[in-house]
Amino acid sequence: MITVRYFAGARAAAGVAEESLPAGITIADIGEGRGERLRKVLLSASFLVNGLAWHDRAAPLPAGATVDVLPPFAGG
């Protein structure tokens, strides 16, 4: 399993702050079947896997990983 943590707008779009998903899925798989709102947020989000930037949306996520979903933030 992996833990996916949603922040800010991603949390609102997902409807949960955190969830467990099967290991081996990809970043692209996270929003499958979860609605258009979450899909749009995921298209523009950044991802950290175990605290490190993860750019390959097609690479399988390792078992036990924590994935942080970070939508674009406004401010300055």
C-alpha cells in the first residue's frame, strides 16, 4: 500500500486529507474514477514521494511510499 496525502485544493477536490491506495499504481492512476475536479487538480499538481520531487507520472509508486499531492499555491 501507499499513503496519499492531499493538500489545499487537492484536499478539497479529493474530499479526504489522506487515503491508502495499492502499491504499484502511478501518479496518473491516483485520480482514476474520482471525478473531473480532482483530475484537473492532479494535472497541475506537484508530487513528493517520500519527501522527494517525483516527475515521472507513469512510474510505479513503491510499496510503503508516502505521496504528497501539492496543487499550485498562490501568494507571495
